[in-house]
Amino acid sequence: MNSKITLAAVTLGLALVAGLAYAKQHHSGIVTNANQITTTPLNSTTLDGEDGTVTPPVTLSPSISCSPSCGPSTTTTGGSASVSTTLTVSTSNCSGSCSYSWSYSGSLGSPSAPSNNKRTWSLTSYNGSASISGTVTVTATDSAGNRGTTSRAITLSATQVDWVPEVQTVTTNCSYPQRTCEFGSDKRTETSDGVWGPWVTVTSPLCVGEKQACP
């Protein structure tokens, strides 16, 4: 019985050796030595292109222009004095379309908004001088998410002054014992001592005399 087992083991061993020899001869891809093992790295996942490069974000360059200027001022006689300025922002390196967010400091207050890229500030004075000033800051954002910020300082001034007559002329030494007060092309005549008639329009003075203050 033991001889049969031994014979079977020997036969199995010979068959195994023969099989390995056959496989090595006809299948060279089988690894028989650890030195034959090589590794191949996996392809990396790319974000912006097949070459694996990453494009850095672009900083936008918005700019602000003022119309008629960033420091408009006016002076008006009588009535009221009004002044305004419109700020327009533009960006040359937007990817797609650009949207804008606005902020303001100082005494500017809230502007009117004709469009997303424009703001208008106005000021009116009904008595004396008035002014507003501050800094306008605009942040631009394009379709790709790129951003950029710019600022501009502005000042608006309006002055209203009451109407003050120009120097008036009292004409004396006329042919009649009367005084004539002239202002521009208008005149009025003293009808009695200290009593003056209404203003009337004339084309030229009737006579010339010394200049005094009109009553």
C-alpha cells in the first residue's frame, strides 16, 4: 500500500515539473522571478486639460469714468443750484459677461441706478452752499468667477446765491429838479422828495450825473 502511495507521489511530482517546463517554454509572460515584476503608474486626473496643467484665476481690471467729471460744481444766482455726475464702470478682460456690485462711503448717500454698470449722484442747494463727497468702490465678477475691484473718489458742490442788484446809478443835475435811478435798461424817477415812481424800461439815460446809492 505504501509503495503505491509513494509511486503516485513521484508520478505527480514529475507531472508538475513537466508542466512548469512546458508553461515556461510556451508562455514567456509567466513571472518566475521577483525581479521581473514592474509597476506602471496610473494616469492622473486633470482639471483644465489633458496635460494636467491648472489655469490660475484671472484678476479683472475694472475702471471707473465720471461724466461730466468726478468733481462737478456749480453756482447759481436765485432759485436753486443743481449738479450731478454719472459714474460708469467697464472691464476689458471679462470672460463672458460681467456683473458689478457697488458700495459708497462718506456723505454721498444713495444714487440712482440707470443700469448695472452706472450710478448717478445729484445735489441741489436752495440756500447757500452744499456739497457731498466720498469714495465709490466697484467689484466686477465675470461668468468664469474671476473678480476685480476698483475705487474712485468724487465730490459734488452746489452754491445758490440770492439775487443782488448791480450797482445802481442815481442821475442828478437833470433839467428838472428830479432824480432818476437807473438799473440796466430800467429806471424810476423821484416824483417828490423821497417818493419814487415805478420802474420803467428805457433805451438810454436821460442825463448823466454823479453816482449815488439808489433808495
